[in-house]
Amino acid sequence: MVQKIALFNHKGGVSKTTTTFNLGWMLASKGKRVILVDADPQCNLTGMALKEETEEDEARIETIYNTHSNIKTGLAPAFESQPRAIEAVDCIQIQSQAGLFLLPGHVGFGEYEVTLGIAQELSGSIQTLKNLPGAIYDLLEKTANKFNADYVLIDMSPSLGSINQNLLMISDFFLVPTTADFFSVMAIDSLARILPKWCNWARKASTNPILKEANYPFPEFGLKFLGTIVQNYRIIRGKETAAFQTWIEKIENAVKNKLKPILDQNNLLLPSQVYTEQGINCSFTITKIPSSNSLIAPSQKHATPVYALTPEQLNQQGIVTEINEKKQEEFKTIFSDLADKIISLSSSYAVV
């Protein structure tokens, strides 16, 4: 059974897209079949996965959009009242990594925001809107089945709009990427306030007779929290700098003291022993990812995770090569451990 994992933080600039790509690649390298879903109208994940460095790359992407499905056209039957049913998206195989696929984003995906928002507020009384709340779930399920996917990783936009509400509430799990700064602490506070409202809506939607009888039924609500990722902090002499460590502690305290009670109240937590077995404590930090420094540019250029870049792709010499080889090994270990935790946590929940 496919597991849908949303990467969500309505604060931008927390490396959601980079983490989605790197994690998906690592899961695929461990034999899992993974679909990366670009649900952000900015389409950064699509650009990263398909490369858009040259005019030739741009022309190739244009050809893909003229011949392949994407998230907007996949949902068009429901949102644009087309006389056909939603079908699985023809995902794109990511070069150089077997088992990894992209469901491309679309700049126009945001056009469905208002319509979906109205449907989610009024679908219980307006029959013509009943198919919309379950449409995204239907598209992802059909696409996952077509590609026999084990995981669907959803790269979400930084917003609290209706699309993100829907995406999060139809997911099986969610991760919250953060950066070590004041604004991520604010975002944790905000998330603690918005989650109860969204969960309340999802529970009502999943039992609403009209939505259950729709062409695209809204699914049973079963979202669970996997943890937070703290990233892009600096390391000096093997330790986080004092300033970053201060903000890391503030983020962890905000999660423990403000977010955890809300997660508990809304039944969004796995059994405590499941986290403990993976070395995750009450702050729910699933991993810490330091800054990748000079590796990020070649990673984006070659559409390859920092830990999988070849010497030829890096094209560096001398001491820089040694430094980056060590950095690559560090990132490979971090993402390998993260992928193992994701596999264990999601597998444990399936049998709990």
C-alpha cells in the first residue's frame, strides 16, 4: 500500500524542495518506488528534477508539458467540469535513479485554490461541488497504483490555503522542515493553531454522506506526524555554532511544549515506542541537516542529490575535493538514516 508523505511548512525558504528530492532519491536507492509530487505552483521541484540550466533544457521541459500530464491537467476533469474522469498522471522517470518518478507541477495549479476553498466550506450543501474535496486524493491514488509506488512525497507550497489544507489532510504522514531561526519558531506556533481546525474539517469531510458518495470520495482521515527536520545550520569544529544551537533549541522547545499537545489532542501521533525505537525524543527532531555550502549549485545543475554527485560532475581539485568528499559522505549518511527512519515509522504504523 502506498504511503503519502507531505512535507509542509508555511514558512518559505526551509529547503522543502531540496529535502523532498534528496529523500526521494535515497528511498529509491533502497529499492522503494517513489513519486515526487510538485504541489507548489512555483514548480521548483519540477525545475530541479528535470534541470532547467540551458535553453535546451527549457525546450525539453516545454516538450514534456506538451506531451505529458501534470498536476493541473490531471485535476482538470474535476475542477474544470470536463466530461471525463480523472486518470493517472503519466509521471516522468528521473534520470540516473531507477524507481524515482516526478508528477510535474504547474504554475496554474494555484488557480484551483479559490474553487477548492469554496467546495471545502460548502460541499455539504452544494451538490455541484461534491467531487472537488476528494479529487486530489483520487489523482494521487490512481497515479501511485499505475506506477506501483511505495511512497508519494508531496512538496507543498508555503501557504495556509485550501490546496495545502487538502493535501495535508489526505496524506498518511507529514514532516515539518525548518531552519534554525526565529521565523521557524513562529511557524511552529502558527501550525499548532491551524492544525485543530484542519483536522476537525477533515474528520467531518470523511464522514459526510455527500462527499462519501461523490465520484471522488474524500478518504478516511488518518494523518500522523513523523517529525521535524532542522536544516541549513552552520557547523564549526564539528558543532553547531552557538547562535544556531540557540534557535535549534527554541524550535525543539516549541515543538515539545506547543505543537506536541495539539498533536496529542488530535490523534496525530504514532505510539510513543515507535518514535523511541528510531531514536526520536519528545522534541520530535527526526534529523538535522547542516548547510551543503558549495555542493548545492552542482546538485541543481546536474539534477542529482549532493551525496550522489560524481567527481566528474563536481569537477574540483585539491583540498576542495577532499572537503566536499567528506561533506558528501556526511550527507549520504544523514539521508540514508532519514530514509531508514521513514521506512520504519511508516511500516510500524501500518501494523499498529
